[in-house]
Amino acid sequence: MSTLDDTQAQTTAAGPADGEPELAALYEDIAAAGLRPLWTITEQLLTPTPRPRAVPWLWRSSVLRPLAERAIGLVPVERGGERRVLSLTNPGLGGRPYAAGTLWGAIQCLGPRETAPAHRHTPGAIRFVIEGEGVWTTVNGDACDMHPGDLVLTPGGAWHDHANGGDGSMFWFDGLDLPMVEALDAIFFEPHPELRQPVEGEHNRSETAYVAGGGTAGATMTSGSVDGPLDAAPSPLLVYRWSATDEELTRLAVEDGGPLVSVEFTNPHSGASVLPTLACGMHRLLPGGSSAPVRRSGNSVYVVFRGEGSSVIDGRRFDWSAGDMFVVPSWSAAEHRSAAGADLFSLGDAPVLRALGVYREETLPEPQVVTGVFD
């Protein structure tokens, strides 16, 4: 979007400064009063389709992982720094540490026997485990054990810390709605009085309570559209296990036949997305599968959990393998393919767009023509 000076220069260049001195003086007075004339910027504000500043991009595990390992050896996790996190920084956002205009994405790592201090904040967050064992995230006193492929929720305002009780390191994907909450001028942050919050009872209390109450894995995800009901409350279930996700994707693949089967994780009580602002999904590309190109309003970040393949985003091909992360900006056409099969985790902002009534989705009739390759 143009700056005030840019817009005024464009308007002046159109003639008022030379041929219409009174009009030129009007524009100067409007600018001096801290105002903008809408008639000069309508096309910038009301665009035919979304024009996100974020661009399609991919962050390779072959780069992320060595840097994270070096950080474990050199950067201590302690109060003040709070977390050892490498944020995905989209080159279209002018240096802002965001994967897309509405989404924070990052790789977080925790070394043996380390604890990332307890705190809470208004942005909601999710953790998708990439690799490692022995770590748990404690959310409001509930210690949730983490394993590869698991999804762990830390709703906005919930106390949370991460502890590694093992002898190896763990790496996971962090996703937050931080850019959205920042845009609303609603960021609040508070450190816990103690380094680690007290753990109440046995680990995985939310999971145990859900199962004991008759809950089933099938009620925690859907292969259909989450159009409603809208729910401002986060899911009371804090951890979604990979074993259940894998089982459901396997069932859908047999039933549907592919080339792509998907689930969105849901609040088992309401059927809404797991957090009011964040949608989390898992997608399985069957061997040789190629999905149809789809445009969606809203941003998405993908994490390759298993396998390798490629995605074409707005005509540009991105080749990926396990551990890689990539972003699909709002209304960018995206299609995915894999020769041997792959599983992709996704994080998106669709719940907010649905709540506001501005969510749109469109399947293109033909595959995209590849016009470039991400190197």
C-alpha cells in the first residue's frame, strides 16, 4: 500500500499541481490535517481479491534443524528469553517475524533436562511435534505428554511451560495468532511467579477425562467443512494424538480413494475449530496423488510431517520433504502432489474469517501452469 507521500505525488503528477493550483492546495491542506482523500486510494483499499503482503515461501528442515541444534548448545533457556524459538520470517512482510500477515510460525527446540519458563499471553498457540520424546507441555496445571505427530493446544490466557525429562532434544512447530492479536492492539503477557507451574495430578488429565466421559477419537476431528457452530471457547481437550489421526486418515484413504484426504481437528463438545482463531488440520497425499488447485481466503502454514513431494502455489513449484515448512498466503492457488505419499500438518486462520462471514473457497478447473521453481 502506498504511503501518504506516494499517493499525494501520484495525484499531483496527474495534473492538479500544474493546472489546478486550488486543487493542489486542497490536497496539501488535507495531508497537513492528517487526512487521506478516499477517491485517490479506493483501488488500493477495495481490491477485487485479497492482496496479502506475505508471499509463498518455504523453509527447509536442512537449514532449520542445524540452526536449532546450534542454538541448543549456545543459547540457554531462561527467564527473560523465555523460549528458544526460530520464527519463520516471510520476505514479503518487511522483516516482521511472521510467516504470514495473520500467523506466527516457528520451530521451537528444547534440550535434555531443560525447562522453558511458565508464562501466559493473550495470543493462542498450538504445538505440533516434529521429532523427539520425553517432553511435556503443562497447560493450566495439566501436563500433556508430547510425541511426534501430536497436536497440543495452549489457549490464549492459559499458563504454560515446556519441560524435557529425557536425555534427547525435541523439536516442534509453534503456531500462534500473535499477528492478529497484535493488529487488535490486545497483546498482554505475564510471567508465572515460578519457573515451572505446579502439575496437578497425573499427566494428560484433559485426555483422561475426555476418554472417561465416553469421548471417542472420531469426535475430535472431521473430514467435512467446519462451517459452524462458531465457538469462542477453546477445546477442553488439550492434546490430539497422532495414533488417532493416523487411523482416521488411513480409514478415509481406503473409503475415499484419494488423491488427498484431510481432517480438521475440532472441539469435541461443539464441533468448532480447536481454538477460536486457529484451525489445525492433517492432510494425507496418497502415492501418486495430486490434489486439485484450490484458493482459500485466509493464510495457511504447512509442516511436512512425513514423506516428500511438491506444491504449486500461484504457479511456483516448491519441492519439500519431512521437516520442511511452507506458507500459502490468502487467495493463493495451491495444489499438492507426492509420488510416494506424504502427511502434511496445516495451521490456518479460517475460524476468524468464518466468524466474520468473509471466508471463501474456490477450486480451479485445471492444474496450474508452473511458471517458476523455488530454489
